[in-house]
Amino acid sequence: MEYLKKPFRWVVTQFKNHTVRSLLVSISVLTIAAAGIMWACGVFSSVSTFSYLSNREYVLAPAEKPEPQTLEELLHSDVPSVDTLLKNPEIAQELLNAEKLTDIVDSRLALNNLRSLGEQLNERLEEETPVVVDISAGTAKGGRRLGTTVKTSEGITAEQREKLHR
């Protein structure tokens, strides 16, 4: 027991004589010892977390789907657009070349999309056509206009059009 009393007395006397230096040394030693114990217990190792995703590479889908290039792609797309039909004359020609409905429609989705395209085309046709002004006027000797005629895009005058709609 005597051999333990000697170092203990030495530490106590060091603390009395050099308090700041002794505190720095003892705090450093305790910090290193605590860090070593925590490292040995595995506190600093990475914890594996549960994930529903398997550990592999994932390929993300493109942000936008490419525009359909054939009639079949157009009829099987999520949202068929009449603009696509009007932009690609090959698709329109393929639609015109079909002799039977079964030549182009193979599923209920294609049939519904074909109906949707028909409705979109009808809406476009029903929209009021813009009025095209055709001014055919002569001038008299005094620089006055003799008359003006306003023709619509159908080739009839505005007055004739009003009579037709009555």
C-alpha cells in the first residue's frame, strides 16, 4: 500500500504547486482516455440504416417524353395532342390510308385517344375563323374611295356571312 501513497502524494503536491499546468495535463489525459474508450465501444463507427431501396444504381426516366412519330405512338400516348397530328403529315397520311377502324385501333386506349383527337379537331374547326379583310377599292377623281368589300377566310363577304348565320 505504501507504493501507492508515494505517487498519490506527488500528484497532490503537483496540484498545489502548479495548479493550471496540472489541470491541463489531467484534462487532456482524461479526454484521450474517454475518446479511446468510446472508439473501442464503436461509438465513432457508421451505423447502417434501414432502407427500402436496394444497394444498386438507379436510372431516372427522362423528364419529358419525346413527341410521337407514328400513329401508333400517338394513339398509345398518355395525352394525345392534335398539334402532333398537324405537325407530322406522315401521321395524318397514315390515318387517312386506314381502310378500317381495326387497322389503326388495337385497344381501348387507342380508341379513346382517337376519339379525343377527333374532339380536338372539331374544337379547332368550330373556333371562329379569323376575318381576313380584302379591301378592293378604287379611287375617284377627287381621291375618294368608291367602295370597300370585306371578305372572310371562306371567300364570302361579311354581309353574306351575316345573312347565312341568321
